[in-house]
Amino acid sequence: MQKILIIIGFLVLLIGFLYPYLKKIGLGKLPGDIILKGENSSFYFPIVTCIILSIVISIIFSFFR
């Protein structure tokens, strides 16, 4: 259990460092992501990006099973 938590923590750290590069390839601005902009505020909910990442992570975990 400890090993799994360390690996998950390392992956979160790695994604945090790579986030600026992931933004450049368009991840997070896919069609279907909800963006509401007002005069003084904005709301962003990346629903399609979340679905795609969930599918990819599920496929990766199924290989390790």
C-alpha cells in the first residue's frame, strides 16, 4: 500500500511539472469543455478533458492488472 501511494504522489508531482507543456498541446481546451466568461469573472470546467484522461488512466491500469 505504501508503494502505491508513493507512486501516485510521484505521478501527481510529474504531472504538475509537465502541466505547462500539456497546455501547449491543447489538453484542457478541447471542444466540449465548459467556459463561461463574465465581466469580472470566469468559470472553466474541462468535462471532456476529464473524460478522456479517465479513459486513458483506466486503460493504463488495466494493463497492470
